[in-house]
Amino acid sequence: MSGYWLERPVALVDKAVVLLSAMLLPCVALADQPVQQLGEVVVVGVTPLPGLGVPLAQMPLNVQVAQADDLVQIHGQSITDLLQRDFQGVNLTQSQGNPWQANLYFHGFTLSPLQGSPSGMSIYFDGVRQNEPFAETMNWDAIPDFAIRNLALIPSSNPLYGLNTLGGALVLTSKSGFTDPGGSFDVSGGSWGRIQADADFGAHGHTLGIYAGVGSDYESGWRDHSSSRVQQGFVRLDWHPDDATAVALSWLGSHGRLFGTQTIPVEWADTPKTAFTWPDYFTDNLNQFTLRGTRELGGGWSLQASAYLRISQSRSFNSNTNDYDEYDPARDGPLGYTANGPFDPDSVGQYYYSGLTPAYDPSNPGATINNVPASNVLGNVHTRGYGSSLQVVDDGQLGSHDNRFTMGVSLDAGSSRFTQYGQPAYFPYDIAWRGDSIGLLPFAFDPMTAADTGTRSYGLYFLDVLALTDAVHVSAGARYDHSRVVVSDLSGDEPNINGRNSFHRFNPSLGVTWALTPTFGAYLNYDEGMRTPTPIELECADPAAPCALPNDFTGDPPLKPVIAHTLDGGLRGTLDDGRLHWNVSPYYSRVTNDILTIYTGGSSRGYFANVPKTVRKGVDLGLGGQLGQLEWQFNYSLVDATYGASFDEQSGDNSSADDDGVIRVRSGNRIPGIPRHMATLAGQYHFTPRWSLGANLRAYSSQYGTGDENNQDVHGPLPGYALLDLDLHWHPVPKLTLFVQVQNVFDRHYFVSGQLGHDVFDTPQRLIDVDGPGTSTQFVAPGAPRAWFAGFQYDFGSGRD
């Protein structure tokens, strides 16, 4: 790969993180410190509906938290940036090259905005589940960071958070006029034409409170054809008619128009800004209404209830390269169309360069409308989600022991209408526009796919936290889930996709915390959780009939639900009179019937299948504190994510595949996309009360690309990398902050993710190869180069100094 990669730090990263972890074995994340020893008690909600809070020291998990002041540091960007920078066990990939479309990995489980990604985490905003019911995806542009008061990342397959909580839950709580009076105005800009601004304001009287905020973010993108525009709004009204009653009504609205650019062949690494094909974009609109109420009943009892309505609409446009093949009548049978006849929508996604007359001609692509190298797919998803929860809490005693008990019921439902249209397209035989997928005909009037999908999930849960002594707390809980998924064909052409699938399971949870001394504690926890297949997964599960992703539907074999069994344990504490905090947090998760995406045609075609077993195990370590004017934090995570059973899969672009394109994945092979070692070192030095300089160093070891599940492809894993970010803050007056940030200070070249695929632009000038099927190779997603941003924040009416 020439001199472009001479400075890659892969070997140094692997050795450095192992050495640092050995030197700093007794470590913990800043968020996990037992801060109640310093006089402040941090309470974490442990059910989807706010109302049951448990002190952090009594949580038998390595819960990591952030406050509004932490979120200010990302200046309007996606909250995934904060999670990657400050939290243990987290890494991001950006296969679309867009900062708002990152795939979040936590302990080897995924939360992604991309349809087809195996989902393993749940996310809640004010008790409302944000995973889109159609494919369990997460649209990060729908989360207004300026409106978040608290954020908690809760690991494990905690059953109280319902379906899809295999690796953890991300729980967000909004600001209100009572918690955040006053307001702020934030403006920043810099590299790639980024212009970001947000403003919020909160106020309250004796019984009424209001909070409102708006945000806008635009950038042209550092890669070609990768601009983004995000607009967000949030309003919350609170009513406290008396000391025992609280009611909150809120509206969340967002609009995002996100252009992305696909991974590129590794041979193109010397031009990382280059797009492979274009355009690819995603637009998303969301309106969410939430009504919540709390009533103290006396005697330690309280009642919480909520109801919500979510209306979302998304539209996606994908440019694709079609599959090359040489037509053989004896093998392929008769064509359903003539080479130069009328367009056949069923040919979208397939083309033949030879064996037809006339053959494809790049100078006259319309001559053979059914024999072209590209296709465009337009998808629309309209979703209406709604639900409600009711929960009762008793904060009293059981015998002579303090006891917190909660029991609740929940309903989460959603209906989606999915349509998908296709058009034949071609790539210009021009170097400047060689990847522009130009449609040859309007999109077909009749959709390739038209379906209604419905999901309905009922949950019944309880949790009890009993103080056996002042130092020992036992938590026991469980949840029963019953979920139904319905798919109906709207076109009249695919009646075989009609079906109903039901899933149900009882999932237990048991944990204990023990404060051995006021500054040293231990915990142990066991959880079970379930994920049901999504409508997309259920209707694209046949290896003999792979689907275009995003998906066209076919009638396929049923999938089994995914079950996770997770054991967590750890030690945590403080030293030096609370000025030093640490934790050691190992975990082990065994997942049966994991649903993974099996790609069969580069990046555009695949199917979903149950894998007998996957295993994710590792440890999170952290050490941090304050030394004079320096605040610092070191985190290290070992994430060993592997397949736990052997199986065969299609991966024709893998160099180790047999003649049928099949690879053998064996138990112990690493799951792609997940570095085994991750380490961060962060610090903030306060020169004076007005000046401070911050630094954040992140390092990741190698990872395998999708399609190399057997870890045997000749390209090997993607190299590891390390990045340094700096930020300078100045407070010329108490309520005004000016800042400058520099990201990737040393302008390192690196890859954030990869996959195996087919390069059809393998000619010397990177034009479409009209004489052959292209070349199997490794495709990579380059990481962003050095960038700088500057801006200011002004607080008013808040009383902050």
C-alpha cells in the first residue's frame, strides 16, 4: 500500500495497551467512581420508566454516566462522539463516512442506523424506546444533545430494559425548566464548512416550568459526496400542582439529510476522499410526543405512568454496482427478457456483460436497458410507534431492612409501511464522473417491494433491591416479554411474505454489591435478555434468495430469537482521600442464535441467519483523578468477541473461499468490526481559572472486515491506529467560553472499518470494467484527517459562574 501506511501504529498500539494495562491493573472509568464517598450521591434509573433510582454504589454493574456539562464538549455533534471519547468498552465505525451515521459497538454489541446491522442494544429518551421498530436501527440525528440532562450507559443484558437489550442500554434524560433554568447559546464552525449552532432556555414558577431548545448542524463532509444537515427541536412543559404530583409533556422533532459515501478498495487508499459510487443519501423526519406523570401515594409508595406517540418517515437512495456474470443458457435457463427489450424490474441488481447481443456498451448504455452495470434503489419507511408504561414503586422496608421494590407493565407497538423502487443505471465512461450512478429510466411506477409490518411487544417486570446490611445490597428482578411481528404484502405479487411470528420468554436478573470498606467495593451480577427478529430479518433469511440491502422482501424460513446470558463482576473504589478512583470490571456474555448479516454480493446483497453461538468477554479498566491543576483519566478495554460454534457461510470475495464461494467459520474466530484492545488517555490542565488545555489520546488495535468471518482472507485484518485531539478553552468573562479544537493533530491516515467486496472499477483509470467481473478485494472506510473547529458558548440567566 506504498508509503501511505508507513506510519501506521498497529504494532505499537497492541504492545502499548497491553503494557499500560499491566502497569495500571487496578483502574476504573471516571463515570464509575463511587462518588457518594465524596458527599454526593449519584442515582441511576434502572427501569425504562423514570421513577426508581438506585445509588451508583448499589448497582451491581459498571454503569458509566455523563452530565449536561460533559455533552457541551461535543458542540452539537452526535452523542456517539462523547461515548467513544470518554466511555469504556466503546468503539465506532463509519462505513458511510458520515459523522451522524456511526455504528456504535459496546462490548462487541452493535447499535447502528444502517438497516441490516445486527442490533444488540436499546436506547431510551425520557423512558421512550428510540430503536426504530422496523429494523431496530438508531437514527443518531434524532437525539438533541443540548436537551440531555443525564446519560447512563448500563452494561449487560438487563431484562428490565426489554427486547433487544443484549449488550446494554443507553438511557437519556432530558432537561426541564426546573432542573435547568436560564439558557445558553452555542456557535461553532471550522473544517469542511461546518457551521453549528444551538440555543436553549428554561424557566419555572411555583408550579409550572418550561424548557425549549433548537439546534442546527451543517457540514460539507471531508469525503466527496458526504454532506450532512441536521435540525432539531425540543420543548418540555412541567406541572407540579403539589409536592406529591409531577406531570411532564414534551415534543421532540428532528430533520436530517445525510449523504454518505461507501467504502473504497484498499488499493485506493492514497485518495481517501474519493467516493466509490454516488449518490447515497438518507433523510429522516421524526415527531415524538411524550406524556409522563408521577404521584406520591404516601407510605413510601409512588406511581409512575407514561404514554408516547412517535411518527417517523425515512427515505433512502442507494447507488449500487450490479453483479457481473457470463450468461450460460444451460446453467441459467432462459432469460425473462430480451437483451434490448423493454426494461424488466426483476433485472435490477443483475447484469451480464457477455453472452447477450448486443453486449453492454458504456458509450451507449441505453441500447441494452437490461444489461447495465448499475442500479439505483429508492426506499421509503413510514412508521407510527406508540406505547405506554405503568409502574409502582415502594421505597420502604422489608422487615428491618431498607428495600426498594418496583413492578411495571409496558406496551411498545409500531406499524411501518415499506416500499422500495428500482431503476437501471450506468456509470459514465469519464474519469471525473466514473462513479455517478445515472438512471436510464424513471423509477418504476410499481415498487419492487411493498409491505406493511407491525410489531407489538408486551412486558411485565419487577425489581427488588434489598439492603441485607448497610454494606451488602441484593437486587433480584425479571421480565416476561411477549412480542408479535406481522408482515403483509401490499403489492399482491408476493403473498408468500404474509405471516405472523410470535416470541415470548421469561428473563431473570440477580446481582449483589458489597462495600467492603467505605472506599472499596465489589459486585457480581447475572442477566438474561432476548432479541426478536425484525421484519427485515424475517423476510430476508434464505441463502438461496439473498436480498438487496436495504431489503427487498421474500418469503423465507423463520428465524429464532436471540438469547444472551451475561455475567458481570468487578471491583471499584477510591484512594488518596477520594482524589483517585479506579475500577476493574470483567464480563462474559454467551449469545445463542445470534442473528448476523451474511453478505453474498459485495456490499449490496445478503441474507440473515442464526449463528449457533457467539461469545463476548473482556474487562474494562480505569484509573483517574485530580493532581493539583490536572484532571486525568486512563481507560483500557479488552473486548474478545468471537464465534462460539463452527458454521459455513457464503463469502465469495474471501480469498479462502472454495469454488462455491463458501468459507468455514470456526469457533474462536473473531467477529469483524471489533478491535480487541482499546485505550484512552485524557487530561485537562487548568493554567488559571480562565485558561485550560485538554488532550485526548485514543488507540485501537486491529480488526477484521466484514466477509472475513473466518479470519483467513489474504488481506488480513485492518491495522490499528492512534489519534490525538487537543482543545483550548478561555473564559474572558464568567459566562462566556471561547474554544478551539484540533482533531487528529498528527493527521494520521487510518481505517475505521472494512469489508470484502468486488471492485468493478479495477481498470488503470478506475473506470467500469466492461470485459470482466472485476476484482475481489478489501474495501475500507478511511478515517477523518486533521481538522480544526472554533466557537463560543454564552450562558445567560442560569446563575453559573
